Amino acid sequence: MFKNLFFKPQIDEEVLEAYFNKLPDKLSIRWVRDGKYIVGKINADGQEFMTQAKSAREFVYMVNDALFAMYEIPEEYLDVLQDRKSFKPNAKQLEELNDAAIKQSDMSFEKELVAA
């Protein structure tokens, strides 16, 4: 991590695409508010794992981060995948995550390619 502050790793676009294709096409998420946290149970290709965050934006980031860990994406590709290729909720799902009055919901993320 420290070395990445000074030396940017060489990113191979074909390898990046291979890691992206390794990720599931869709995630199912059941989330609940627990105090000031959003806690999510994530299902990806039959594998279940959990994550939590304090805000909607952080929750989306943490879902992606947990997913990349589950699928063993190397550290040097994490930032690029977060920026360019990630799972994003639609507008309605994001609105629910941001609305503190909504205590729980189900949602899904679709794999989305974001332009470089």
C-alpha cells in the first residue's frame, strides 16, 4: 500500500478485464439499519458475506471492497476496478440507502462498466 503512493503499478488492460469478468454479474443484498450503520448480507454466485458502513456512499464502496476481497482481486487492481468497473445501485436503491426512515430493504447491483 505504502509503495503505491510513490510507484504506480503497471496495469495490464487484458488482466484487468479478466479480473472484472471473474466477478459475478449480479449481487443480491439484504440490508438493515442498525443504529448509525447500514449492515448488508450479500449473495454473489451462492457465496454469502457481510459488510457495513455509516453512509450510503460508503456502503456501496464497502460492498465492492468485500466483493473484490472474496474474489481475490490483487491490490494493484483494486483502485482501477473501484473507479472504472464496479457494482452500483440504481437511483431508487440509492435513495432508499440515503433515507434514514427506511430501516431495511432488498436490492441488487448489476456489474457495470464505467468508462475510463
